[in-house]
Amino acid sequence: MSEPKTPSAADALARLALDRYLAVRRGESVTIETWTHALPWALPFVVEARRLGADPALFVEDEETFFRSLAEPGSGRPGRAPAAPAASSDVYVYFGGPEEFPRLFGLPSRELDAVMTRHGPEWWRAARRSGLRAARMAIPSATPTAARRYGVDLEAWQREILEASRVTPDRLGARGRRWRRRMSRARTARIRHPNGTDLSVGVLPRRAVVEDGRVDRVDLRAGRFWTQIPTGLVAVPLRTGTAEGTWEANRPVYDRLADPPVALGARFDLSKGRLRQFAFDRGGEPFAAAYAAGGPGRDVAGAITIGLNPRIDHAPELAEIALGSVSLVLGDNRALGGRNRARFTYLSTLAGASVELDGVPWLSEGVDVVSQRERRRPPGTRGRP
């Protein structure tokens, strides 16, 4: 079981999530959904919701009962989260599972999708109608089982998640809005790295999305009621048919249900906005299989994202939010402000890249050029030409 390292770790996370991220107010209804392994993290959220004057409800998916029900003859598809709590709540917090996910291996793809998505179309419709503010917590993903499968240190993974969760939406939002303003008039971006990456894309900056962990009125109007904790990125959809060049990721892509679960060195050659060739240093078989079944739109270069969170470095499943990292999204980009509809989505990440907007340097080896220049100026000279 993945448990808090100190009695106060889960309490502090609850305070940050409910107060600073989700802005829970007195009298609101808060639903906390969790799997059994994450109860040590979820229970303090009940206490914190009550401290804030809200009305919490706790829903628990018992893992052993869940797997027993899957094995029962005629049990049908795995149970989805009920829509009623989403319809009647103001705030929703989800601690995902199951912890022993290898027990899912061998399920038919449709049943596996039902388990992993869990919140089905009915739930999403109810959430949108109710104006729900929802967050998925990353901390229950860092379990001994997942750490062994990925070959990473569990304590370091958990520590990084907790540190990154302490970066407040105010801090993430301030940097994100500044970066969005800087790119607001740009039409092109060029991404380069000594590893051979040299990719030029046309951007749609006025559709850029800043993910700072808050779910505000702008997000709700756009249908973005779901965030992740920790988070932090700017997502920019690409103009159709503009991606040209080569992209090579230098961060692993983690997928706990894939075989193998870690992909390294994704290399994509793109022309006229579409993927033409791909290769991996290791672990590219899951990509190839999913891409083959991806259908129309799978080959479209849909978006780039730029990470905002200074506390993420090597945490599995969170590379795209690391400060200064650049990620390329292939396939469906609707959640990131785009309009490409596809059954396939793939995100790969490049750390330490240099980025130009309309030929003007923006990031240099992953560092904000303007901020770096400001820090080097003598006191009292900031703002001078």
C-alpha cells in the first residue's frame, strides 16, 4: 500500500488541493472517490473539507471486491463511476487505481478501457451540466507495484509528486499567462536540440490553454472542468499541415499497461503536418500497435505543450509538466484547444530544448530567455531597453 511518509504529508496535500487548487467554499458539496490503497491519502480530504465548511462524501472502490466481481460469470462490464455524485457535487476529487493493475492484463480491450477510463460518458455529461470542478490526484499512482514495473525509486517518485503539488496555481498561472502573452502574436515556432530535433510548426496561440490547476469560469465555459494535481503547462494547438522536420524525445514515455511499459528515444519525421516515419531506441512496440489501429487523424501533429512546474524532474507519467520541457502531441488534440478528432493520442517529451517564436529566441536549452536576461541585469535597470 502507498502510504504517506509522515502523518502531515496527506494533511498538507489535502489543504493545498481543496483550498488553493479547487477553492472549496463553505456549504459546497465535495465528493472524494478513492480505491482502497489510496485511503491514507483520501481520508484527510474528508477532514479538510469539513474544516472548510463543506459537506464531503467518500466513495471507496474496494480492490479485492472489484477483482472478485470481474471474475464472476455473467458480471458484465467493469463498473463505472456513478453519474449521480457528479451531478450533485460542486467539487470532485479522484484517487485512481487499482494498485495491483497487472491483474488487469488479459482483459479484453473494451473491458480494460472501461476500467482505466472509469468515468464514462454519462458521468462527463452530468459533470458538465452541474459545473463541477474536478481533480485527479497523481500521488496514488506512485505505488510499489508501479515503481517495480517502471524500474524507478518509489520514495523519490512520491517525493517529487508532493513537492510539485506544493507549487501553487498562483505561481503556475502567473508564468503561464506571461508565456501565453509572449506567444500571442506568434505564427511559427521552431524547436531544436543537439540530439537532432529540428521541428518547425505553425501555432494557434489564441487558442492556447494554461493549465495551472484551477478550474475557473473560463475553463468551465470551454468544457475543461478536470485538472490534475500536480500540474502546470501551456498547451498550444498547431495549424493544420504546418509541422515540418524531425522530433526526438529524450524523456521516457511511461505506460503501465503497455508491454514493455517504458519507451525510449521516440523519433518522428513529419511533413506537411503529418507523421511520415517513426522509430524508437527501445519499447516502441505499444506505439506501433496503437498507431496501426488509430484510424483517421492519428498521424496529425496536433499540439505542443510547454511545462511550467519547477519541481518535476524525472517523475514517471509527469514529464510534460516539468519547467521548460516541450512535448509534441500526435493525434486527438481537442482537450488542448484543437479540433482534430482521433482515436489515437500520443505525447512525447523533450527536455532542454531551444525554442524560437517567429525567429525570436524564447527558450534556450529549456530556460526562459527573457527571465534569464532579467536576472542578469543590475538592480534598478529592469524595464530599461
